[in-house]
Amino acid sequence: MNFVQFLLILANTLMLVAGQFLWKYGLMQRDKPFESLRTILELVFSPYILGGLFIYGCATVLWLFIVSKVDLGLAYPIQSLAYIISIIGAYYLFDESLNGLKIAGCLLILAGVACIGLSAKYAA
């Protein structure tokens, strides 16, 4: 995998997280989003939810391109960086908790991604 491919995977990951953040924000704008069919439809057609769906659609097209060029066993684990990005982003954007166990989990994910990346380097 080269640097450009890594950047494409990172862009895909950031798009997925951005879509999730838009969904979360869109849900936060509603008092009872799942109270009735009407409130569900209003939720689905809100700009934040639609924006998140659009970004997810673009991310899917990019992902199809990525997996046509990069081994799935390498690309998919790198995408797990989304967990780290979302935990940090949720802390800053949504005031969600960040504690030692979450940080330890993030470090374990980073270690795993590094091991998989190194395994690809030495397998070639």
C-alpha cells in the first residue's frame, strides 16, 4: 500500500465519522424522533440526516475504489481508526465522556493497526 492509498482510506474513514456526527447532531435537534411515523419521516428528511446519508454514499463509492486497489485485509483494519476519531470528536463536539479505559482502548486499536500495517510491509 502506498501513501496515496493510505490517504484515500483515511479520507473514507473521516467521511464515515462525519456522517455519524451529522446523524448524532440531527437526532439531538429532535425531542422525540421516534414517537410516530410523522416524527420519523421528519427526522429522515432533516438536512443533517440527509447530509449524513449523502456523505455515507460518497464514502461507499470511495470504498469501492479503495478495495479494488488495496487488499481488504489491510484496508479494513485501517478504517478502524474511525473508532478513535469518533471518540475524540464526540468528546469535543458532544461533550461525551473520555476516560482512561477509552484512551487505553484507542491505544490498543492503534497498536493493532500498526501491527497489521507492518505485517503487510514485511510480507511483500
